[in-house]
Amino acid sequence: MQKLKAPAGMTDVSFGGQNYKVGDDGVVEVPDEATLTLFQFGFTVHTEPNADELKAQADAEAAAKAAAEAEAAKQAAATANTKAKK
């Protein structure tokens, strides 16, 4: 079996009379003999992220969340300050 990354919008794929569901992450596991056929339809080999890639992704998500929270707090403070001046 081979894990492939499906083109965007794909929910399932059929090969050899069998249906294979594409996961929420866009990955589907199909028989090895399906890979060459599915490559022609935009599927690519899925590679598992390594520990460094996972850490970088988690760090980026944490930084984005912190920035969004800081911006929300800034906007809330500005709104409160504007109301206090009235």
C-alpha cells in the first residue's frame, strides 16, 4: 500500500473496482499498482513530516496564535479607551 496526496477537492478515488476515501488531510492509501495511474490525475507521493518539520509547524502556529491574541487585545484596549473618553 502507498500513501498518496490527493489533488485539492478530492474526497475519494476508485481503482480496480475498490473505492478509497481521501482523509481530511488530503492523504489516501491505495495499492502500490494504483500509483502510476493516479500520478496522471495529479496525485503525488505523500511523505511523513519529520520531527523538525513538525516542530517548525507547531512554532509557526503558536506564533500566529500569539500575534492574533495580541492584536485582539490591542483592539479591545483601543475600543475601551475610546468609550472611556466619551
